[in-house]
Amino acid sequence: MAKKHDFNLIESVHEIGHNVDFVFASEYFEHIQNPTKHIKEIIDAISPKYFIIANAFNTHSIGHFKTYEYENKIVDQSKISAIFNKFLVKNGYEKVLCKMWNNKPTIWSRVNA
């Protein structure tokens, strides 16, 4: 997709400046022990106007964590998706309804971007 649309792929959010148009994140938040800390690092580093998050928290698949960390607490895998969504709202994003493809990514728009 990056080649087709001439996107720049960046390995680290610290390699670019603020005010990025969007971040596309697919199928990796459930592989991070503390996903809210990671997304906060993204928000602080680049302040994207939009997040497009595909297939976040398929936590029942083999190889994913049974528990996650959130604010120095351990939470059950069944709660992390809701916590993650509330965390984005708390950090100035609102969910945008969309119908894109079968796995229906969630789009988050920065409020007053």
C-alpha cells in the first residue's frame, strides 16, 4: 500500500516531526504488554490528526498476552480493548464511523485538529 500511494514508512515515531496527517497501525497493539503507553508515545511524538487502527486487540488468538499493563496495574485481556478506546478519547480523539473493508478498521480523529 505504501508504494502504491507513495507513503513514507518510518521505523520510529522519533524520526519525524509533529502534525502528521495520519498513522495507520495494523495488528500489533495486542502484541505489546503496555499498549496505552505505546500509543501515548506516538501521540506525544507526532500528534497525528488521524489514527487508522485495523484489527486491534484480537486478544484471544494464540500468542497474545493474557494480561496487559495499564497505569501500573495488570488488567485482563478482555478489558484492554475498552481501556484502549477510552484512552484515545481521554487524549483528544473521537471515533469516526466508517465502512472500509471486511476487518473494519477503527478511525480516530483528533478533536479540533
